Amino acid sequence: MNEKVNKTAITFGVFDLLHFGHFELFRRIREIVGEPGKVYVMLQVDEMIEKYKPGCKNVYDFATRQKMIESLRTVDKAIPYEVVGVDAVKNVDFNILVVGPEHTNERFQELFKWCAKNGKEVVTLPRTDGISTTRLKEILRG
């Protein structure tokens, strides 16, 4: 019997200033999982952003960012996390981890190894050219 496997993908981020690059990321992840697949966004909590990015002023708090992301038709759920790593995902039912080319630090490397040991696929998607939250903040500062 050839049963279709439902795919569930996760990706990590802060997603404070939603922009075209984020929409493209979520759209591409939706294409990967298809229907009735699921797209979960691992959304970093405010306290950890302040801890790891001191001086980084978010526009929106966690609850608002969660509502914005979950209102998108390409996203099924936004799940809070503190720090990227195995602890953030071990209780999440997923089979695909989607990352960007910049996700190379030690915590991601450990997560990639855990995914390999646990039958999870890792997909790296390129960033959308010409747009980033950092670039938006530069434009807004003038």
C-alpha cells in the first residue's frame, strides 16, 4: 500500500517586521509540504531576543507577532521557543526543518545532527534578494 506521508515543516525566527522575504519563505515552505501538510513557525520569545540581541528594539511583542504570523494562510501555527536547538523542537511533531544559508552557528549544527539521527530532513532555502529586516530598519532610519 502506498500511503501518502503528511509533511510538517518548521522554521525559526523572530519575524518582527514581516516583509516580502518572510512571505516568500512561508510560501516556499508551503510548496514543500503541500496539502494537507503543515507549516509551523518557531517564534522566538521576547526575553531571549533581549538577552541575545541587546539593544535590538522589537516593534511588536511576542503575542502580536504570533497573531500576525498565524493570520497568514501559508502558516498553520506559530510556536514559542527560547533558544534554537534540540530542546526547542523535541516535542514538536515535524519531519522537515527549513533554514536559511545564514543558519550555520553551533546550535544549528547540533540541531542538524539531531535531525539526521531522527529521520528529519533539513532543507536550506536561499534568502529573497534585496530584502531583510536589517535592510528595512536601515531604510526606516533614513
